[in-house]
Amino acid sequence: MISTLKAVLAEDEAVLRIELRELLARLWPELAICAEAEDGIEAIRAFEHHAPDILFLDIEMPGMTGIEVAQQLGARVHIVFVTAYDKFALAAFEHGAVDYVLKPFSAARLMTTVARLKQKVKRAPVNLDGFLHSLAQATAPREYIRWLTVAHDTELQLVTLDEICYITSSQGAVRVVTADSQPVVDRTIAELAAELDSNLFVPLDAATLVNVNAIAGLRRDASGRTVVSLKQRTETLNVDAACEKLVARAAGLAGDTRDEGRQLVTVLFTDIVDSTATAARLGDEAWRVVLLEHDRVSRQAIERFHGRWIKSTGDGVLATFDAPARAIRCGQAIAEEVKRLGVSVRAAVHTGECEMHGGDVRGIAVHIGARIASLAGANEILVSATVRDLVGGAGFVFADRGQHALKGVPTAIHVWVVNTR
């Protein structure tokens, strides 16, 4: 009689742990999940109690890290690391005899992991000492810069980070703003953002980083926009809507950043072309994997372009953005990414006033966006005239698709298609 393989899931985020369990139940129903753990210490206890064959182990957990757990358990269990680390850490995995699953979870990647594990469990677990050393180096805490060299008149000076109120880029120059000076630094905002501690310097928009210790408070101005007041300077700084919660959280301030009520937002709709025919051709299980992977890459693209995932529409997504150019670029990225899945998407972008209700978005602007999306062909992104006017100068090229009477919309909408170059 073949014994049932057992696994323990060690992941501190409950939602992700549930998602991993459900994916495994579909992809490997014979695998018995004998225990779950929320931290490293619980993971070791679960291993000692249940003696699982496989341990799905989150790298970053309270109590003990996944690396520390793996070092303690040694070659007594097959380990699959669960990680949100970037390509530099993943390079260590690719060169080792160890599997991983990347958060957010991908059904396609997990299917590969399951196939490899089914072969590996026939053999004894490998010794991970060398690999864990490489992984520890790849995921070690970063060293951040502690001062900047700036140009002040004809001299170069050192400015320590605690002297800086904010850093901003304007008219091709990046200025380091202190309590009483604004010297220029020979770096871009993107370069500085990568080298500064993100817990200390947070973005207000694409051109400004603020020192959270320099923030006096957050408030909304007469137009409803969030602004930052500073402890040592009299000017206030506007906050991009996409950065409001990040700034408030980093500064330890509640602020007035509620998302209820009516707001001017840009909506992005995407939709898989010929989804019914594709589902019939692939079969239920393969189509389910395609949808899961489609949602994963869509979420990543939306996050990369600073958007907000609203919901899946079954075979597409709805997301909101604070800037229409970001929405268009996100749509382009999703369309390119899903090509490897053997599917094509159509997309639409529209900007208008919407009603925000918790995690959902409603209103005529959403309705218009959905109707415009229905007009698009495979790999096309259609936009309203409003969007075309707003992104002037952003480098997009459009072709006129004419006026369209959309169902439920009282006036005709002028539609444009984004040209690919």
C-alpha cells in the first residue's frame, strides 16, 4: 500500500496560506496538508509532531525566518521556499537544487513545482547548507546610503539624511531641500529612491521623495487633494492619490485619506478575446490555470504602474489609476505578458468622476469604460477623447476610431486607439 504524502504549510499571512492550500488541493489532491504554521517556531513544532515529507516554508516569518528553520531541520524534509523576493534572490534558487513558489502565487509555477516534487520525494532530501548560505547572502538586509554629496555654489558639500526635508526633480534638476537650502545633486529621483531607505523616504509623486521625519501633518486642501505640511519649511507639498496611504502609514499619521465618495479616477478594463472558444479548446483545468496566471500577471502590472486592483471580471480585470498614462502603459504591459499564455486581450481606458464604495468603484465613468472595451479588437487599447487630451505630451500616438453611441450613455463618445510602435 502506498503511503500518503504529507505536507506542512508555513506562511505568516493567512490569506496567502489559504490560497496556497486551495491551489495545492486542485493541483495535487493526493497530498495531505497535515498542519499549518504562522511563524518559524510553529513550523518546527509542526515538523516534529507530524514528520511531513514536504515543508512549504515562507522565507520571512516572525519568530524564526524560513532560512533559520531550514538550517535547523537540515536534510530531514523536502523544502519548498515561499518567497516574495526579487530576481536577485531567485537567481540563487535557479542555481540550486531547491524549489520555490513566488508570491503572489502562480498556478503555472506551482504545477512545475508539484511535478518536480513528485520525483524528488522518491529520493532522500538534499543537504541545503551551501544553498542556504547563498540564499542568506542574496536576501541579506540592504545597506542604504547615509548622506548625499551636493553642489552648493562652487563647492561640494555632504548633507546627512536627517537634514533633508524632501528631494524633488524639476526642469531637469534634482534638488535636496533642507531647512534653509536647496542644493543640487547629480542623481535622478529613481536612482535615489533605489538607494535610500524606503521606510525613511517615501514618494509623494513620481518626482518627489519626502523624509517622513520632516512631515508635520497631512490634510486635504479646498480642492480635496491631500497635502503635506513640513516641520521646518513653510511650503506644502501635494500628494499623488496613489501615494496617500503609503505616506500616511510611513509618517504614522492617520491623515484625511478616506477613499469614500466621488473622485476623479481613470479606469482600465481588460478582457480576454474569444474566451469561450479558448476555454472549450483547452478544457476546464487548463483554462483555470490560464485564468489564474492571467490574474497574477495583471495584478503585478497594476501594482507596477501604481494602480489599484478593483476586481476580476471573470476573464478580465477592472483597475483604477490616478493618471491615465499609467493606465495605458499598464494595459500595454498586460497585453504583452499574456501573449505567452496563448491568449490576447482587449482593453479600454477612460477618465471620469466615479463613486468609491469601499473596495469597489461605480458610476457612469465605469459604465463608459466597459462599453468602450467592448469595441476593441485583439491586442487593442481604446481610449476616450478625455484620456487622449489628458495624456498629450506623454509620447502616445493615437488613431481616430470616430464617435460611438454607447448603450446607456446619453451622448456619443469619441474613441481613439493607441497605436503600437
